[in-house]
Amino acid sequence: MLYSPSSILTYKQCPRKFYYQYVERLPTKKSFALVRGSIVHSVIESFFKIDIEKVSHQNYELIFRTLVFDLFKQNWLKNIDQIQELVPQQDLQDFYYSETAQMLQNWYTSFIKKLQDKIISMSFKEAFKSLTPLTETRIIADEIKVQGIIDAILKTEKGIQLLDYKTSKKEEIDEEYKLQLAIYALLYKLKFNEMPYEVGIHFLKSKEKFMPVDDSLLDFAKLEINFVQEKTQTTEIKEYNKKPSPLCKWSNGECDFYKICRPFN
């Protein structure tokens, strides 16, 4: 199999969950978090497809803001059937709509600040193009049997910057996110024979956080990838231990495999 940051993190979280999802390939449930994440990613990706040659320097802020929220409304309506199925309560739908809109407002504000900083030393159109990343880039590294999709790749004055967008409540790069980013950095290095300058996450509820890329970070990724791959060569369920935790069942949900796994028995 081709591993991914998601499958590697799943094993680290719970080997038995990895078994059910990636060995037995049992179906997983839809979740609103995934639908919302897809909407936000689609909005940001589509935003950078605007024909900047047709945008005037005089009113670009209004044009950009209108574009962001038009794209948001379109994508929300496009997914409304799934949203209503996953979140049937109208008041909760309204809350999530407003919350997601605020995330995109945070992203828009951050982008405009960067653009204005760039305009000081270059033209408006040059500044926009310099901040336009490669989006949703899939990289497959056959030599380590790992693939991943990087949300944004940006060329900066200091080097390549890799960025991931998150709609979660977290505001810091914890060990889980550190491993995900380390794998992205390794994939980029293997694909393009160039080490990224830094990797980071834009926590859309708050702000961007970055960490530098060095050999120790790439070695960390290699070590964890090798560990998970070595542990998952078997198809014997007994080799995939249960790892009971609050991620098994919480106030308003449970793991996709909770009923078959019965982790607390």
C-alpha cells in the first residue's frame, strides 16, 4: 500500500483503528469536519485562479473579499445535502456557517496584510503573483511508499514554504501535526531534491504557525514512517493492539469502529 500522513497518524493514534480502516478496509462515516474542510480548501484554491490582470489596484480589497465570500456561499450550497444530513439542526447549521465564514475572514485578512506589505516594494500584480501558491499538490515518493497532498507550496525570498490549512480548534503545532509537516517536508525533498525552508499550519480560527526544516526533522519523518511500515506488514488482527483513549468515544460522537472494536471491554 501507499502510506499517507493520515494513515501513519492513524496507526500512531490506535493500531486497531489502522487495521479496521487500512487492512480490512471497513467503511468510514462521513463527518461534517471533513465536509467543512473540503469547502474551505476549495474556496482558497479557487481564489487564486482569479485573473489578476483584470483587477484594479484601486478596489482590489472589495473585489477579493466579495470573491472569497461568493465562493464560500457557492461551495456551501453545493454541499448542502451532506451538511443537512450530518447537521440536521438548523440553528447548529447557522452556527457552523458563521464560524466557517469567520475562518475565511481570518484567512482573507492575513492575505491582505501580506499583499499590502509586498506592494511597498513591487507592483500590485507582481505582489499578488508572488503570494500565489501551488495548491493541492499531490506528491508520491515510490522509494518510501508514501504519498501526500500539500495544501500550499509558496516560493519566498528565503526558500520554499509548505503550508497546511486547518479548521480544527487547535492553535499549536503538537506532535501529531509536527509529524504530518515533517512527512510533507520529506516528500518535497525527495520529489524536487530541495529542502523546504519551513513548514507550517494556518490555524484558520487564529493564525499561522511555522517551524524550520532541517535534517533532524526529515530524520524524524523517516523514523516514524519506517516504524509504522514495519509494524503493518501483517494482516493478523492480534498484531494491531487496541489503544483506548478519549478518541474512542466522546460527548457527541465515537470512532467509526467503536461498536466492532469495543475498546473498553
